Amino acid sequence: MTTAQALEKLKSYEQADFALGHAEGLMFYDGATVAPKGSAEVRAATLAELSRMSYELTTSPETVEMLETLKADSASLDPVTARKVELLYRDYDRTNKIPKDEYIAYSRLMSQSDAVWHEAKEKSDFAMFEPYLQQMFDTNKRIALYIEPGKHPYDTLLDGYERGLTRASCDSFFTSLRQKLVPLIRKVCENAHRVDDAPLQRIFPVEKQRAFSEYVMDLIGIDKNHCILGETEHPFTTDFSKYDVRITTHYHEDMVASSLYSVIHEGGHALYELHTGDELQFSVLGGGASMAMHESQSRFYENIIGRSRGFCGLIFPWLKREFAPLLDDVDDDRFYRMINKSTPSLIRTEADELTYCLHVMIRYELEKRLFEGELRAKDLPGEWNRMYKEYLGVDVPDDRHGVLQDSHWADGNIGYFPSYAIGSAYGAQYKREMQKEFDFDAAVAQGDIKRISDWLEQKIWRHGRMMDPGDLFASVCGKFDPECYVGYLTDKYSEVYSL
Amino acid sequence: MTTAQALEKLKSYEQADFALGHAEGLMFYDGATVAPKGSAEVRAATLAELSRMSYELTTSPETVEMLETLKADSASLDPVTARKVELLYRDYDRTNKIPKDEYIAYSRLMSQSDAVWHEAKEKSDFAMFEPYLQQMFDTNKRIALYIEPGKHPYDTLLDGYERGLTRASCDSFFTSLRQKLVPLIRKVCENAHRVDDAPLQRIFPVEKQRAFSEYVMDLIGIDKNHCILGETEHPFTTDFSKYDVRITTHYHEDMVASSLYSVIHEGGHALYELHTGDELQFSVLGGGASMAMHESQSRFYENIIGRSRGFCGLIFPWLKREFAPLLDDVDDDRFYRMINKSTPSLIRTEADELTYCLHVMIRYELEKRLFEGELRAKDLPGEWNRMYKEYLGVDVPDDRHGVLQDSHWADGNIGYFPSYAIGSAYGAQYKREMQKEFDFDAAVAQGDIKRISDWLEQKIWRHGRMMDPGDLFASVCGKFDPECYVGYLTDKYSEVYSL
């Protein structure tokens, strides 16, 4: 195969690969949004077939020859093509090490496990889910050992979501957070009475909340021609290229802030996708550099922008006017502080900015101990509840509000959770960098979110997966410094709670 | 390849074929329901890729060897497998005659043409759509000639939707309808004042219409665990096996009957799919025997059940109670007659039962003349409007309410329309046959729709594509007799209008 032939082959490979990924993604999206309840098995069968086709495409001798030809001649390739070849080869190498039957069986397991988890959560019945969960951990372990036999399987999984991430770096990261945040959280709790957010629990009609979502999407600059908002039990973002991005939210009549911050969080993911470079579309380079880079965008919009005094000042007049007279007794300052009330709680996705990382840490610790053989799936509810008591001081009333709350383990996303915390910490450094160039808080207060989005687009979004996430972060912010995040949280909450 | 090997191969072929069809179907469904507006091009690219994969699967040497092995040994196969082989070979033979590039290009054309049609319809701008329409007719003609070079291409297309159907049989069918129905319609028009349906144009809140749809789905026995109702501009049904059926409707505040009869019509399609035999699922034998057989179910539920005096008596109390006081001045008899008011009109899908077939006939005549070279796409608006005036006596105000109203031509469904009229006529014969076994009108009036559905399930639904449609119909009703339908309409409308 000549280089020219290989380049042709790369084109057709990318078309097929994109189409299969698009189809798989749409199956998931459909399953989570509108599909009839009784259709899960059929979808699982189709997903298994599509995953078989994907496997065969990725590992076919023709693909391997194409990749090897291009790799050998990589000096002659333009940077985009060279990077594609690098990542595709890496993907091929991982996939090829997994036996085909295992690969397809895993697709089936994911579908089954997700379906069982949904039911188990509804019924708060961990026992029903436990065998699937154990199988999910076992399968992930086997797969990790196929990929890197000489390495600790949990490190392999962490690295799969965030290249370069290890237990050692996670441990050090979470330790530094824990040391500073646990005492801060304690102080905030002692002064809990200083912030009363009761008005946020009033009844805000869902129909008007929907209109509010549309307003907020416009405010943060989401192009609705290429991004829609749906409704699901668990908010998420999915994308089939920058031209088709889907975010979802969930409305609670008595928790107006819940959907608001879901929309901004998923909106941050969406903005990343919507602004990836055109030349990277429909290829392995589209989409974000990594899960942590992705979460760093969503958490940045949700918290560092969305829960700032400036942003609260932007949205409060709309809320006050459209939901009148519900918030007539609340002023700007109180609204900001209500939005930032911190209370150790049960549900990660509803957690405030300060306690959020502890939720993540608990999941990380449990995953690690599972892989180190200290725990089995059956031990998780007990350990979960114990750790929530220890770190957050809350009693878990049932598994629905405990170990069954997240879909990640059911869907095989093991090793993913640390991304949320690392991404959150990245955000504080983005803000510090931006402030060297412009007045961040003033831009938010003036509603000039575009100033911020343009900065992120230039530095991060448009580059897609052109760089490994660690390199990309370093190119923007230099060394990763969790203390910056701790400092940001300490300053913010000291002010909110007048500590 | 031994027969045993070929049977194994058939299994994996069916899995792959089903998965690709499922993915393609879901792409269409997503595009019609929730996808962002700006995503059409991406979807078109994926659909073209999936159609390439489908083509390659259908025509691969391995598939052909499998089919030929099984064909040669068909005496040893069970009836289901033998029928599968027969139909798969027929499909292969058709597909294989179409050059691959033409096949894939056609998939792209369908996506583009559909997107342009949507916009053209919105703007009532036929000129914008015309080149795509001409290309659609040209491509269908070329494809028909690839498949059967010696046959008139329009006959090939008709036969594709309804095996055995020809221009000759359509001509004779439509002639007999026209001869009897045109004078009947004239008489009804002269007595138009005898039925006043003004109350149906009052404002019926959409939220309550949604609840009404749910009630009606229950009434006709739709299993909601496997069938959902969505909302789209144009109602339709799609299915991915009997375990996942989707119907859609469109609500108009001032046309409560519009959504009602969309739900029952699409519900009829859904019932057919939901009751296909389990052993036929995920194969070429799933789904209906043909388009006319499918439309015969939907039109039967919509009209012969849904617009009967008995059914009106079932739903009227719900409407009267839930929409009170909107229908307080209407009694049972008036409600029935309102529902059956016949007025020559512009839009096929909103047409009453009596004039409906003339809408179809006009489309058939236009298609036929296009294929006979008498007309080109550019002539269609003029001819359309002329024929609507001639047969229905109405003036078409713009192309949006005329030639641009249906999606069929935009989507390449040329030769499909006659199915609606033939299916409508089939229904009258079903009723005649049922009445030999039980009191049809009494069953409807008592709400025992299950009695009727069971009959159809036994005679038609469960058989899927085990028989060709003509044979299936003959096995249930004997010879096709359009006079039965004409008689049914004459009796019904003579009574409604006291002629």
C-alpha cells in the first residue's frame, strides 16, 4: 500500500467509523430519552452488532496496513493527519488486544447492566443490581489486563479516560483537597444559618423553567441550530460532531436551581463540542481532549461562571420578573448567597461547589479498593454509607440515594469519576490565566460570556484531540496546581459565609 | 458451503442486516422528531455510509453463496426459513442489479431531497424543490430499469410496493371507484348543509388532546410498553421489530379530530407490527406483508372502526366530559355525523373517508404520466391544481396546500400512493368477512375492539411476510372486489346525509 492509497483508505475508514459511532450514540440517546420501555433488549442486540462491526473495522488487516503505512511515512504527513494516525494506532492497539468475543459480550453487558440499574434504582434494590455490577468490575479488570498485562488494571482504566493519570497522582490530588476542604466544610456547616435558601424550594412551574432554560442557553451563547435541549432522568451531553450536539436536563418544580445548573453544566460540554475545529470533524480528533478537559469546561460554566456574583446578577432579573411574585422578598445579594449555599448532601449531581469533590473522592476510593481486591460489589452499599457519614456527615437513607445514584458503573465508566474533580480544579487555573488578560468578573457581570468563550475556544476547544490532555492543559496554564482551586474555594466560601 | 454452515451464516447475516436497518430507521425517526435543524447533512452522510454497508452485506459473495446453498436445498428447510431464503434472494437480486455507486448516491439524494422539501413546503416554494423532484423521478426510473430492463419502470415500482400490482390493475381499480364515487360525492355536496361540524373547530386545549390520545391508544389495545406516541409535523409509524414501535401525531388546537384520527390510523399500523409472529422477528419476515396490507390495517382502524357510529359512541362521553363545556350542545347522533362530514378539500391526510381515494387517484395519475413521459416535475403544480379542480372541485391556493403537501416523492416513495386506496378498499372486505363470524358493529359499540384485533391477528398480522400480499388477502377474503368498498361508502354516506 502506498502512502497515497493509505490516505484514501483513511478517508473511507473515517467515514465508516464515524457512521458506526453516530449510530451507536444515537441508540444510547434514544434509549435515554424516548424509546419504549420494552425495547431495551432489541437495542442491546443492535448495539452488540454495531460494536462487532466497529471491532472488525478497527482491527481489519486492511486498517492495520493503512495505519502502518502512514505511521512509517509520518514525516510526510500534515500535523492533523499525523495526529489522526497516532491516535488511531493507539485505539487499534488497545482494541486489538481485547478478544473479539469479549469485546462484543461487553457491549451486551453494558446494555443489560444499564437496564437493570435503572430498575434497581427505581426500586432502591441493590441486590438486583449487584451481580451485574460485579460482572462489570470483573470485565473491566480483564479488559485492562488484556490491554496492559504488566500494569495495575485500575491505572490502565484511569489512563484510558485521562492519559497519564495514575492512582498515585489521584491520591496526591485528593489528599491535598481533603486536607484543606474538610476543615473549610466544617466551618461552613457551623455557620449554616448564615445562608437561607428556602425561597429556592418554592414551587417554580416547569413550563416557565423550560423558557428559562432557553434563555440561559442563549445567554451562554449556544447555537440552537446545532444543539437541542431534551429532558431525561439524568442530565447528559452527547454529540455526533459539532453540527449535532444534544444536552438534557431534568426539571423539579421545587428545585429551580437544579435544572438551571444542569443546563449550564451540559451547556459547557456543548460549547466545547460546538467549537471544535472544522478540520477535526468526523474523525478521531473531534470532541474533547479527554474527560477531565470536558468536565473542566462544564464545571467551569456551571460554577466559576454560573455561580459567580456576576452571573447571578445577570439571571436574577429574569427569574424575578417571570416567576413573580415568587422572589419578591429576595434581593441580589441574597440570591447570590442562596445559589451558593453549601450543605453536605447525598446526591453528587445536586451537590454544591464546595462539597462536590468529596462525593467524587468517595467514588474514587471505592473503585480503587475494588480493584485492589479489598472490596467486592456486595460490600459497596455499606462502605458507601460509611464514607458518606465520615466525610460528609450525612446518613444515607437508602441505596437509591446512595450507591445506586450514578449511572457510571452500570455503564462501564469505571475510572471516570476523578475527571470531575480534576476538571473542577482545572477551572480555577483557567480563571487565573484569563485574569492576566482581562477582568473576568467584569466580563461575566456585563454578560460578555463571549469574551470568555472566545478565550477557551482559542486555547482549548478548537484543538479537539490534537494534543494529549496533560500537554494541552500545560500549554494553557502551565503546571497543574490544585492549590489554586483550594484557594478559589476558600476565598469564595469565606466571603459567602463571612468566615 | 454446507446447508448447516449456510444456516449459521443466515443467522449472522440477519443480525447484521437487522442492526443496520435499525440504525437507519432510528436516524430517520430522530431526524423527523428531535434532531437539531442544522444536523441534516451529518445524518445524510451517516445514512449513506450505512446504506453502503447494507449494500455490501446484501451483495457479498458470502451472502450469495449462503442464499444459493439454501435455495438449492430448500426442500429440507422449515417453512419460515424457506420463505426467508425466497425473500432474501429476491432482495439480493434487486439490489445486486443496481450499481453500488447509484445505490449510495440514492441514499444521499433521499436525505437532501427530504431536507429541501421541508424548506420548500414551509416557504411554499416549488421552484426550490423542482430539481430534486425531477432527479428523484429520474433516479427511480433508472433504478427500475436496472432491476427489470424489459418492463415499464412504473410497473416495476408499483410491484416493489405491492407485488403483482400494475398500471392496468390500478387503472381498472381507480376507474371503478371514480365512476361510482364522483356522482356520490356530488350528491353529498349538494346536501352539505345537512351536516354541520362547526363544533369540531372550537378550541380544544392541546394538553387535554394529549391525554385523549393516551385514552384512545388504550381503547384500541396498544401495548405502551412497546409503542410510544411522539409528535411530528407529519404523523407516521416506524418500527424496529414488534418490541419497539413508534407512532406520531400532530395536534391542532382547532381541529380536534385531526390528531384523533392520526392516532387511530397510525395505531392501526402499530397493531399490525405489535402482533407479528415472534418467530418472524428480526428478519425479512417481520413487519407487514406489503404497503397496501399495512394501509389496509391503518385505514380500517381509522375509518371502518374509528368513524363508525359505535366507536363515536365510545369516545364521545370522554370528549364531552373532559372538554366540557365545549360539546355540551352536541348529542351522540350529531357527533357521529360531524365526524363523518364529507367536504372535498385540499389535504389528503385530512380528507374524509369518502373523498380520500380521489386524492390518491390524482397522485397515481400524475406519477403514471410522469413515467410515461407526458409530464416533467415542472409541470406538476399546474396539473395538480387542474385535477383537484376537476375531481374535487377545489381551487388550490398555493403549492404548500397542493403538490408540496406530501413527503412521499421527496423521500423516493414513488408508486406507493395506490397502496392507500387499495388498502382502504380491502377494509370493507375484512368487515364483510368478520360479519360472517360475529356482529361487527355490536363489538365496536361494546368497546370490544379486541374481538376485531384478534381476528386480524389470526388471519393477517401474525403471518408477517410469510405470504405475498395478494395471496394473503385472497386467503382471508377471496377475490379483491372494489365494489364491496363502493357499496360500504354508498350505504354509509347515504345514511349520514339522508340521501
